[in-house]
Amino acid sequence: MRVLLVEDDPMIGEAVRVGLARLGITVDWVRDGELGLQCASSEPFDAVVLDLGLPRRDGMQVLRDLRSGGHLMPILVVTARDALSDRVAGLDAGADDYILKPFELDELAARLRSGLRSRSGRADPVLRSGALALHPDSKIVTKAGAAVPLSAREFALLELLMRRPGMPMSRAQLEERLLGWGEEVASNALEVNIHNLRRKLGADSILNIRGVGYFVPRDEATCTR
Ligand code: CA
């Protein structure tokens, strides 16, 4: 396994490089975000370990640039223990996983291996509707090839609809899933999420049959016969 480490802290960087090498993982280490983006874009790494606070280009920006450039390798974000908003933003921006500082090298190695397994073992096919493509594994949505940042909830709702294109799902069916996300949901939460998705993806991205439900358009099959 060959991993790109993007980390500006010399102590952490050296410890990770040496520690992972002992576990049989080859580490290429760069110390700023600009170089990180360049290397990750041009060389075939199995995974990227990405610090967020980086000189020259912020880690979150590196993440977005890689994903919008179509690079789908597993990316593990390294973040401070108290920065919950960073974790959420990282996952929303296309990170596969995160690890909290300070971390054990064994845990980092285990996360890298499981990231690779989930990527290669049960790769979920990309879901499509019109110009939209949803990547279930990397949690990315693109419109005409450009990544569109969605909240975790918007993503989950869109994934639900895109798994059944052309088949309306009732408000009750969808709300059941919303409640399944584990917190109290405002009575208009579904409408708010649909509204946000349409605003980000286009008014015709999600259609509605009054009294029946919401759905995404199904692409016309072009080669069925
Ligand atoms: Ca840093």
C-alpha cells in the first residue's frame, strides 16, 4: 500500500512515516497543501492522509479540489479532537473517514486498510439521473461533472431517491428515513431538504406528484434493444 501523507507538523509527519513503514505501508510525505494536491492528482496513491491545517492550501480545499477533479481514492482527514464542525465539513466534502489527534499508528493503519477494503471490495455503482451522478462510496454528488457540496442529510435523501429513479416515494416513506437519522426532526424538515437540493442541483432535479410523492427523473434507456 502506498499512501500520501499531507502534514506540516514535522514531529507528527516523521512519526507517521516511520510508524507506517514498520507496518509495511509506504508513505510519501509532503508538508503543504499545494504539493499535496499536486502529488495526489498526478501519482497513483492508494490513499491520502490529509491534515486540515496546512500552509499554502488549506486541507479542506485540497479535499474539495481532489474530489471535484474526479479523484476518488480513499481520503482520511486528520483533525483536532474538539473540531466537530471540521469533521462534518470534511465528510460532506468527500472524505471517507477521519481520525482524531492524537492517534495511535495502529488505528491509523487499520483505518487505511478498511478504507481500501470498502473501496475495492463492495464498490457501489454510481447512481445517475440526468446530469447528476451520485457516488455512494465517496459520498460525492456531481452535476455535469462538477462536485456539488451537500449536507449529510441532503445526500442521504438524494441517495434514497436516486436508488429508485422514476418511482415516487411518499412523504411518510421519506420522513421515516429522516427520523432514522437519529435526531428529532422538525415537521418541515423534508420540505427544507428538498428545497435545498433543488436550489443546489436545479429545480427539475427532484419532481413531485402532489399527494403521491417525490422522485428523480429516470434516464431513458438508450441501448435496451
Ligand atoms: Ca497542521
